[in-house]
Amino acid sequence: MKNTILKFRQVIVLLVFCIVLSVSSSAFLKLNNLINVLWSISTTGIIAVMATFIIINGKIDLSVGGTVALSAIVVVKLVMEQAWNIPAAIVVGLLSGAAVGAVNGLIVTCTKVPDFIATFCMSTLLTGVSQLLTGGKTVSAMSNKAYTALGNGKLWKIPYPILVFLAMFLLAWLLLNKTTFGRRCFLTGGNPLAARVSGIPTRRTIFLSYLLTGVAAAVSGVVLSALTQQATNTMGNGYEMDVIAAVVIGGTLMSGGVGSMGGTIFGVFLIGIIDNGMNLLGFPGTVEPVVKGLLIIFAVALNNYLMKKQTSAGKAAASA
């Protein structure tokens, strides 16, 4: 029984939050609200599943929010102001995200600039570029129904953003668990020196992780701009913290070498449920960040405690 609880600790933590919210608000378990939760977490989840690779490598990316905004602005301006067809504009938007990821990867792997500083500076740079492109104004996409349908349309009654999120998760899961690249991420993050000595191309592995995350942030930007029907230079604010929190809550170690896509999905869902619960319970906007921060700390602490218990139980069983 104890081992079962430890094994499914993340599910249990999620259920605890769901039970508390369902008791606190009768609207929480309604189908429309649950779909709204999935809808709201899709843009964060798209980035989080790819950012998992970076954190497993023992690195960090603080520029995803800026990439979201830049890619959204590029696509919306091309569609609305330059009359580009939507697929071509989206390709350019994704390439802009890939370029940001590639530059991040090159700086981190080819210079001695720490990943925290490099990506923080990149975030500042992207904010500046976005402001220059928009003049600090909102770029509306409301009149283009074909574009906004990407955020509000449905296929088989499932919203497009959720389908994109699921597709991104499946791709990330396959890359992490079924490819050489995924195994190299674990080895690079777990012991970089031993990985290099073993002939693993650690620089290339880290570079590809940043590249994938840049593309994912661009995809999220396209989905978010279609969903909100606009693009602004501030629309990605806070995404980096939610992404990192989701990955870490899921059990991925910031020091690298340990992590899973299932854990990241748990973290994404938990943050989405916390946000939704605060909205349902009518928390003031000024109080929400405080409550959210405390709940995330509690969730991380509880998950880490249960993970240590599971590790201790495994070592005890092995020695026996």
C-alpha cells in the first residue's frame, strides 16, 4: 500500500487539489470548466514539454516568454498587415522561434556565459525587438476569422490548442524515451564530464534542447495570439516562471539528469488547476500571485518528500 502511494504520488497530489476545489466550488467539476482548464494550460504545456529537455540537461531558459511574444507579433503582422497566407506566416514565426533557440544554444555551449545570464539577456533583447515591431501597441487579429479559428476552433469537439498540446507532448515523450537524443540528455545532465569522456556530443545535445524549446515557444505564441485574437509585446510575460515551475513540480531536477514527460504534464495540470481554482473562488488579482506561489511551494515540497520516501524504500528493498 505504501509503495503504491509513493509510486502514484503525483496523481495523489493532483487529486487532493481537485477534491479541495470541487468542495470549495460546485463549478469546478463541470465539463465546460474542465475543458477550459485544458484550454488554458495548452500554451504553457506546449513549451513545458520541450523545456523539460533543457532542465534535464542541467540548464535553464528564461527567454521563452519573449519568444512567445516575438513569434506571435511576427505572424500576426504578416497576416494582418502584409496579407501573407496563414501557413507561410506561421512558418516564418516558427523560424523566428528556432532562431532564438539556436542563438541561445550557441551562446550557452560555445561561450562561458552562464545559461541563466544568456537567456535572461535574450529575454530583454526580445522584449525590445517586440516593442520596436509594435510601437508598444496591440496588433489585432480579430478580423481574420481563419486565423483566430486556430485558437478557438475545434476538431471532433476538441479545441485545436489542446490537440496541438497533445501532439507536442507525444513528440516530446517519444524523443525523451525512444531516441538516442533523450538518453544523451539524461547522461549530459547527470554527469557532463563523464558524458564527454564517453564520446557523447554534449554541446550538440544542449544546443538541440534549446532549439526545440525555441520552436515550441513559437508554436505557443501562434496558438496564444489566435486564442486571444491579438499580439502584444507583453503577452509572454510570466511564461518562463510557469514553465520552469511545471517542469520542477513534475520531479525534474534543476541540477539535471532526472526528469520525465509524465511529471511535466502533472506540473502543467497542477498550475492550471491552481489558476482555475483561484478564479472560481474569486481571489483578487493582487492576491493571486501570493497564493499561487505558496501552493506551488507546497506541491513541490510534498512531491519531493514523497519522492525521497520512494527512493529510500527502493534502497531498503535492494539491500534486503
